Amino acid sequence: MPARVLVVDDDAPVLRMLARSLAAEGFEVEAAADGGAALVAAERSAPDLVVLDVAMPGLDGMVVCRRLRANGVAAGILMLSARDAVADRVAGLEAGADDYLVKPFAMEELVARLDALERRGRDDRDRLGFADLVLDARSRTARRGARDVDLTARESALLELLLRNARVVVRREQALAEIWAEGAVPNVVDRCVTNLRRKLGDPPLIHTVRGVGFILRA
């Protein structure tokens, strides 16, 4: 699945060039011509990455970046600016940007930096935590407190489903559909939960919602 990139620049020719070039590199691109449109687009489409020009009228890139972070946007943010002083780069990073690229730049460098940010974001999304429990969804390794937890592939998949829906009830039917092949009996989920509870230890984190499913709750 291609990374979703929101490109923000008030210079129309530059915006079109960036959008076309990034689309040609395989990104799914959305363009915004000013800071206000960028905030609306980020809330609507939840991009993986944001390419954000600093010098824009109205809401400039620094303000937009701070508002994105205040609104809980976790996307990797790459700022573009002609300002190359150390103080300018520091200001961008302090506003919440992950990277800062000085104009003019080579498109190859922009793409390389976006790829790096996307990999970093993917690694963060694969690391799931709740209370003192941590699961690396990619390597399928878990740890509770200072103790490693040895899980089977199905146990790890069920724990990932619960972690991604923490404090929300996961129905047995959902777990069966997402983790087990057709024909699995419903109580296979209950057996897997029993094993998970035993391996995770006390205090229990997985609670039964009678007749419905299970919920991860401290």
C-alpha cells in the first residue's frame, strides 16, 4: 500500500511539480495550497507523511506544523524552506517537524528523506504498548515489564488485535475472521485467550465481556 503524502505549498507551479513527481515515485498524493487547507486535509485523510513549505501567507509552515502536532497528527513532517540558517532548521524541528530540507533541492533527496520517514513511522506503528506490555508486531515478540513473553503466531496475532483495539471490545467473530481460517470453532478464541492470560501473568489485562468477546483493560 503506497504511503499517503500531503503536500502543502502556496506556490501553484511548485505544488503541481511536487505532486506530479511524488505520484510518479509511487506515493499517494494530496495537495493543499495553504495552511488552512492543509489542516482540513490532514484531519480528513490522515496522511502518513506531510511535505510542508515554511513561507506561506496566513498560516505559515511553522504554525501549521505546531497545530498538526497539537491535533494529534503523528505523520512524518518534512519542512521545505529557502532559509538555511541553523536557527531556522532548529525552529522547524522544535515546531514538531521530523526533517528540514533547504531549497533548492534535488527530487531524489526529497524522495529518499520521505522514504526514511515512512520507514521510521512504520517501525513506530509496529510497536504496540499497553500498561507494562509491549508487542513488536513485525517480529512477533512481546515483553511484559522486564520479562520476555514467548507467544505462538496465533497468540501474537490475537494480542496484536487486542492492542490495536485497546479498551474496545473485540468480538469473537472478529477474531475468528481476522486470525483463524474458515471452519474454526468459536471456542478456539477462548482457548487462545486463556493461554495469553497465563503467559502474560498478573495483574490480568484481558477481560471477558460475557456473550460478546474480550477487551484489553488495565
